[in-house]
Amino acid sequence: MEILNYTAVELAGKIKAKEVTVREAVEAVFARIEEQEKEYHCYVTLDKENALKQAEAVQAKVDAGELTGPLAGVPVAIKDNMCTEGMLTTCSSKILGNFIPTFSAEAVRNLEKAGVVILGKTNMDEFAMGSTTETSAYGVTKNPWNTEHVPGGSSGGSAAAVAGNECFFALGSDTGGSIRQPAGFCGVVGMKPTYGTVSRYGLIAYGSSLDQIGPLCKDVTDCAAILEAISTHDTKDSTSVKRQDTDFMSALIDDVKGMRIGIPRNYLGEGLDPEVRDAVLGAAEVLKEKGAVVEEFDFSLVEYAIPAYYTIAAAEASSNLERFDGIKYGYRTEEFEGLHQMYKKTRSEGFGPEVKRRIMLGSFVLSSGYYDAYYLKALKVKALIKKAFDEAFAKYDVILGPVAPTTAPKLGESLSDPIRMYLGDIYTISVNLAGLPGICLPCGKDSKGLPIGLQLIGDCFQEKKLIQTAYTYEQARGRFGSAKQTAESGVR
């Protein structure tokens, strides 16, 4: 079996057994990157020299028995909005085109402690604002399953790198579906943990009350291992939660007997592609056959989630992006007269159109006279959505549905109609508004051969139920394969 076809946990096992060296794994990934990166454009920054140095250091620790975890020696990619000490971190924006952090994000540090080798930083929608990875200042990322289509966003570079075997797993961030939606479009596994489970220290914020770091990987076992490695309490992040139940690999159990699974009727109505609907309901049927109790229920607040989310996210973005002014770090315009003109020109030249759109929207909803009418109302809707989920989880262990209304759209389709792009987030954003965990895994392909994503949503701190349900379905489905490697067994 070719090295690149191993999952992260499989590769770590081979390294531990001395069947593969860390250097061989890193060189195999860079050979694949050199072969296809011009076409896919998954990365903004690559550092082969440092990765090979890391590989030697990690190999020495593995050989000495100092690194024994399930990720030791695995080459990984990091989304370009997480600080990495000494490595360019741009948020795929011109305004941070020269920013090299002096520290690493806590999630990145946790992975380094686990013995991973960092390959580079993946492309993304600028400042994580977008659903297609087309708003990057450094060019468009393409879907490895079909390069005429988008990989999703904003973590599209991370998802495409995993799908195209340009890394063994990657970190992404999820503000309104930015891990789960690209995972669905690229046929990989992606998870957004409960808000506060993974430290946001060193994550360049878009919407502080919504952002959460999580894994993009090849299967549910990898997902559990990565989540276990990055979930630690962090005193540097005031939203970090102290949890005792982060042994996520213990949830890799093939059993859903008696588990109650709810499907919101509102997720299956108008706007949902029939092929996506059939694949998702097919996955529900598999879980039913395995002993789960599956039923539909009403979840009517879903139609209010999009306006509430974009109001809150834009408001927080306009506040968070104030710091990019050309004074402290990043890009500064060359010609200006006076401080105000410098601010104005730097931000006009440094930010792309989608970021400007959201800054203006956020500034508007926070302005005097509109705060109560929009922002305050959105916060009330957010509370109602959380209450609706609480009521649903009183009856169900897991909520099942699609991750997006369609499979990956063609390049250019979404940018021409921003409202349509926003509507594509309908099934993912309410999870962020309520701070819940959600996982996406592939459940089939459409008639064009593009992957279809299944989304499972859990109550706060119930990641283990999601992992168990996803793992059970995955065992029944068989290996899905990557874009470069067709499934070894039939996909239902």
C-alpha cells in the first residue's frame, strides 16, 4: 500500500513499527505536492527544509520511545489563520502578506507535542470570510475530485490537501460551517468541537463567539485522535473550558443500538438537491439497520439562522479587524498624507471585496440607531435557536442531516451571487450559534462523481456520541478513499 494512502493513525503505527520512517512520509507528501500543487493550489506557504529537519528530530524521539502517541511522525498542514512561530501567517490576505508570528497557536503547539511534522499553511477564504476558498488574495483552490469545482470554504485548502493526499490531516477553523462544509465537498471527515473545547489562542479571529478549531482528516479514527491531541484547557484563552472527558478515541465503538437519532424535516425541504437528500436518508437507513431509532421532527427556527448568523459574525468581524490598520504589523500603503489617509488607503488596498462587505455590514448593525433593530435582535434569535436545540436534545442523542444543500458548485458560480453563497450555509451555521459540536463525513457521491456530506450534530460536550455514531456508519459504509484513490469497498 502506498504511504500516502494510509490514514494518520495507520501511518503513525507503521512508523512505530519501523516499517516507514518519518522522513519517507514527509518526502512522499512533498513529491505529491510537487506533482499536483500547481493544479490544486492547496497551500499558501510550504517549508520543506524545516519539515525535513522536524522529521529527523521526531524520528529520534520515536526511536527513543519518547513519542508513542497515535500521531507521532505524521506530516500535517495548518490553516493559514493559525499563528505558527517563524512561519508566514497571512489569513490569505494582502494585509498580512508579510506577517511572521513570534509564537504558535495553542492547538498547533499541542500537535507539535504529539510529534507531528508541519508541512506548511493552507489556502483559505480571506480572513475565513467565504464558503468556496475563492476570496483568497493568493488565488483559488480547486476541488481534487473535479478541478472545475470549488473545495468549499473557508477551510478549503485544508480539505483539498487531505482529499488530494497532500498531507495526512489538517487543522481548519469553523465559524459557520468552515470545517464541515469543505469536508462534505471534498469527501473527507471534518469536525467542529463544542465551543471552548479547543483553545482559540493564536487563531486570528473572525467571529470570536463562533470560531472553533477542529480537524480535517481521512476517517473518524483520525478525527478522534486529533481532537484528543488538541483539546486542552488553556489559561491564555478566556473561553477555554476545563474538560475531563477528552479521551475521544474511547468512543470508537461500532454500536448505535437504542441511540435516538432525529432528522429535522425543515432540513429536507425546498432547496435540497434530491441526490443529496437520498444519500443522507440512505445513511440514516444504515444507522436504523444497526439498531438506532430514527425519526423526523420539526425544527422551524432554521430559516432565521442565516440572518442572525451573518449579523452577529459581521459585527464581530468589524470589531476584530479594526487592528489591521498598517501601524503595528502587516501591509502599509506606500503613499499617504496624514494618519487618517494612511488608515483608509491601507485598509482599502489590503482587504478584498468580501472582507470589506462584511466589515461594512458589521459596522452598520453596530451603529447608533441600528444596534437594537439588528444586532440585539440577532442575539435574541441566537438564544431561541439554542433553546430549540436544547428541546431537541431532550428527545434525541444525535441530529442527522445534510451538510450543504448541494454538492460542490462550479468555480465562479457563488462569487457572482453572494446571497446564494450565504444560503449555502443553512445547515451548518445554527451549530455555531448554539456552540454545539458537529461532524461531517462522506455518505456517497452524486451523478457527477462529487462527494456528498452527512452531518451529525450533538449536544454540548457530546462529541463522543457523534464519534460513536459516525464510526458505526463508517464501518458499515466501508472505506471511502481519496480523490486519487477510489473506494476499496462499495459506498452506500
